Amino acid sequence: VEKLTKLQIKSLSPELFNLLSSHDFSSSLPTELKELPSKFTELIREIKELKKHVHELEVELPGDLKEIITKLEKFSSTIFSLTTQVNIKTLDAILSIFFKVNKTLDSSPKNSPQPEGELIKKDKGKKAMSSKDAKEKGTESETNKETNLTDPMKKRIKESVKADLVKQEVEIGKEELVDLVGINVVKGFVELKRILNS
């Protein structure tokens, strides 16, 4: 059966080819399908023309738009330069304050002012009196407005003033540091300093 089918197809093949080539199928197709090849060729031709026009077209920018690019580049480089300078100045200020605070923390006053009521030696150790007694005696014996201070008293007053100035410098330095970097950074720095010193 198979051989018969193959022989039959071989024998009919030339006749089928002749039949297909002699028949005009265009009449059986709808008109839209008949026009399709011509529409494709027309579309391809228009696309080629558009490509040609696009290549020939040159866009001209106004002068202001051309300058914007260079101005933008110059602006961004200026901003970068300024922020770098500000960062450097800020870091310098922070380092300066850190060094001041560190210096004042390291050089704590060795001679602090004497608290109220502590004994003051008068006349090179001959007699001791409390600071209250010294004040009372000073007001009793004042006949003129000038006070006669002994050298040790002058020295103590001078040391007391120096200690107060050092304390004020430390407080000002701390305030500046807190304003500049924030309280958390300062606390961290003090904690680190405490750990390193112990």
C-alpha cells in the first residue's frame, strides 16, 4: 500500500505543478491582501527617505544653551572647591579646640584656691588663723583704704585668679567644642581620654 501511494504521488506531482502554475489565485484573495506587497515597498521607501532626512538634519542650539554646559561645569567645580575649603577650616578649628581642651585637661591647676575656713599662716608660721578671722581682723584694723597683703597672701590670690582663668578657658573650650561637633562627640572624646589616662 505504501509503495502504491508513493508511486501515485510521483506520477501526480508534475500534473499538480502544471495545474498550480496555470491557475491564477489572485482573484480568490481579498483585495487588502493583494495590495499588501505594494504597501510594504512604499513603507520601506518612506523609511529610507526619513533616515536620509534625519542624517541631513542638524540641530542648532541657541548661544545661551551652549554656555549653560560650561557654566554648569564651572559652578560644580567651584562648589566642590568651596566645600573642600570649608571642610578643611572646620577640621582645623576642631583640631585646635581638641588640642586646647586636651591641654587644659592635662594641665589641671596644681594650686587651687583655698576653701573657706581653711587655716592661713600669718607671719611665716608664727600664728595661724582661719580665713574668717583674717577677714574680721582685716576690717577691724583698716584705717586707710589700702590693704597691706603679705607676699604669701598675694601669691595665693594670684594662684586663685589663675585657677579661675584656667577653669573659664576649659569651660569656653568645652562650649565651643560642643557647638562645633556636638555633645555626643565631646563625651566620646572625654571618655577616650579617661580610658587612655587610666
